[in-house]
Amino acid sequence: MDAISGRAGVVAGERSGGSGPPDSPGAEGAPFLAVSGVGFHYESMVVLEDINLSVGRGEFVALLGPSGCGKSTLLNLISGVLAPSTGQITVPAPAGAHNSQGRGGRAGRLGHVSYMQQKDLLLPWRTVSENGRLGLELRGVGAAESDAEVAHLAESFGLADVLGSMPWQLSGGMRQRVALLRALLPDNPVLLLDEPFGALDAITRSGLQQWLLNVLDRSAKAVLLVTHDVEEAILLGDRVLVMAPEPGRIVAELDVRLDLRDRRNPETSTTPAFVAMKKRLLGLLNRQGADL
Amino acid sequence: MRNWLPAVGTAVVLLVAWEVIVRAFEVQTWLLPAPTVILAELFDSFGLLVRHAGTTLTEILLGFLISVSLGIVLASGIVWSRAVERSVYPIIIASQTIPIFTLAPLLIIWVGTDIMSKVIVVVLFTFFPIVISLVTGLRSVDREMVDMFRTLGASPFQTFRKLMVPTALPNFFAGMKVAAVVSVIGAVIGEWVGASAGLGWLMKLSGPQFQTARVFAAIVVLSVLAMALFAAVVLLEKWSLRNYPATASQVSGLGES
């Protein structure tokens, strides 16, 4: 079962310095997430400049860059928490509204993009189940119905036995899974992941990366992952976008899926193809560092 | 219950010392009655004390309830709107620089000597700790949590109700505990300045008549009232926060390794 084939790899417009792969021949329709010419400045400081990217249905794109390059700011812009200074961000309309694209003001995207942060941000006074259903609850779904949906998803999240537990009783890895469950339950077409496993130890992180691939394989979402971990970017991403700081911008784009179909194999990260890709990405990152 | 034993022990030691000193030096009862004399007075004047305690307790409870309601409205307004914050918050803080004791005579002139003037004094004493603790609690909410709520599509009111209010609860109860204790002080001061009933009035009346034991008996009843009120708030707090994780405030005995 090849999870990659049939995915629409839609590449954003021309980009100097980018070594983007050719468009997948099977690219169909508009991308799920489209960011075009987006800039963001805070007072006189330019945080992001001319960001162009798109993520197709079922595609997993990793955004790789050093700390402070504006990766998280970009996710805040896409989710609608912040409004871009320039440019446009387009996400599909929420389920039920077929015609209009959810675009424009930030209020338009809030609630329509799933967003999981590095911190789990679980409410300490709520049980796992009550935390998980928060997104549905805020949409006005009844407690019984949303609890049933949480319980249904909890099975594949390995949380079925802890639904009644309080967050402080769980391990860090479990808390992150609750946070992902909460983000995924409203069933938005776009999922943003901001270093979701950054605060975890290496073994837990590796396990959760494999698990995440399995969980998302069954969905047809557009996933944008922000990370500063080169291996994580290669392992999880179909494409990797490399960012440079000051101002934050995308400087390169690599297709990392071709030679790495066997990413569920724990040995993958030691194969020559993987190591070569890692070297290439590290080189790109370091070159940006040297420019400063 | 075990936690109370050391405090009870300390109190017993102090009371015994008091009794011994009064008897040994033959101190006059009108100057300093022995604990056993105060205890006898408590029994002898039980009906009188209970009647006046009822008046004082009514003032306290009414004032406390008004304070909590007023505090919730004011704190919510201050956190909800910058305009309310800028126009009201500095006045609230400035109001506490006026000695409330000096306002009591004015209240008697304006409102009269009936129960309302005392209720207002209790409110003046108690709304401040409630407002301040509630504003602090509501503001202690994490910016990232607010953003997380927004990405889930929460309205400002949903964020307030489901995130900010639960976040503020521990602070709110801290303020309520302070208010519970000072509410008793407020009621007594109000009664002292002008009243026709209540424990404060009874003390003011008994002092000049050298009924010192009765003054002490009234003090005992007052502190029982304050402790009961405090205990009620603690019980409500324990029930409301039963699902909250243990916090640093529950760490104690740092010096005992």
C-alpha cells in the first residue's frame, strides 16, 4: 500500500534559489492551503517576507528552519490568530459551506484550520475526554455526541483507557496525543503542526512520529509541519521547505519522498539516500547561517 | 483533623497560662477576667449573645453576598473592556486609600442606624480583595491558551466562560478567604459607630459598664463567626477545585527535609 501515490503535490510559484521538484502530473484542482505573497511586519521589524507555498489534499509539507525565522508566526497567520500585513491565505470552506472559499480577514479562518502547538495546552481542570471534545463543544455540539466522537477516535490514539483521567496524570507523549485529538476532531481540511514533538525525549518522539504517519495516512488533509529537526522533516514530509531568518523567507524546496518510501522502517534514517538528503538540507540551513 | 491538633495545643497552653497568671496575681475581673470566667459568661448570656450574633451575621452575609456579586461584575467589566478598566480600576484602588472607619459616621447620617449602614461598611471592606483577586486571576490566563481557543473557533464570551473563569477560580477563592475574615471586622466597626443591636454594639455598651467578661464573650463569638465563615469558603473552594492539579501553594514544610 503506497500512501504517497495519488497525492497531489502542488508546488507554489517560481522561487529563486528553490530547487523544487516538478509538479506531480496528477495534481488535481486547487490546493487545500494556498499562501501567496504573504508578508508580516511587527512595528518596523519585517518578520516574514513574500511567503509563497501551497499544500495539496493528502499532502504533508515540512517547513524547516532555524529558531526565530518566523515559522510559528507563519502558522499563526494561516490559522487566523494573526492577520498578514500583505498577501493572501486561502483555505477550503468549512464542511457544509460548499461555495465560498474561506479567505480574507482572520476571523474568517479562525475555527476552520486545525492547529496543534508544541505545548499541549490542555486545560488542567478537564478530563482527557473533556479536553478532547473542546473544539466540538465550542461549535455547539452536545456533550453526549462529542464524547462519543472522542471515544471513537481515542481508540486509534491509544487513549481509550485514560479518557477519564486528568491531564497531569498522563505522560508527555500522551498529552501530545490528546492535543492532536483535540485539534483533529473538528475535522478541518488543513492541519498545522508546530513542532508537535519538540518537547519530548527522542524515543517517545520517534514512536509518535511513526504513529502520526499512520493516523494521518487515513485522512485526506493538507498538513503543514513546522520543525527545526532535519530528520523529522525528511521522515514526515513529502516536501521540505527551507526557511531563512531576518526576514523570514523560504529559500529552498526539496522533494523528499521519491527515494524514501519506506519511512515507516526505523532503519530508514540510516540509509544512504536519507543521509544524503540530510546532508543537503543541513548544507542549505548552514549556508543561510553563513550569509548572516 | 490531625492538622488542627498542634494549633489546639498551642491555644490550650496559652489559655492555661492566662488562667494561672490571673489567679496567681489576683487580677480584678473587670480588668482581665480569667478564661473560666469568660466561659461562665458565655453560658450565662448565651441567649443574649446568640440574638446579637444573629444581627451581626445577617449584616456580614448580606454584605459578603453583595461584595461577591459586585466584585464579579466589576472584575469582569475591567477585564472585558479597556474603557471600563481605565475609568474604574484606578478609582477602586484610590477608594481603598480612604480609611473606611471614617466613612462609617457619614453612612450613619445618610442611611441611618439600621442594618443597611452596617451592610455597606462590610461591602466597603470586602469588595476590594474580591475584585483585585478576581482581576488578577482572570488576567493570569496564558496568551497561548487564548489563541488555542481562538483557533478552535471560540467566541470572546466562550473564551471568557470556559477558559478565563476556570483559570481565575483559585485566585477568586483566595480573595474570598480574605474577604470572609475582614467582613467580621467591617460589621463590628459599623456597629461600633452607630447601631442598636449586634455584637459590636453589645461590646461598646458593656465596656464602659466594666462588664469585661461580656466583652470577651462577644469577642469569642465573633471569632467563631469568622472561623465558620472562613471554613465555609474553604469547603466551597475544595469542592469547586476538586479537579484542579496540586499547585505550589500546597507545598509546605520546606524547612523540614
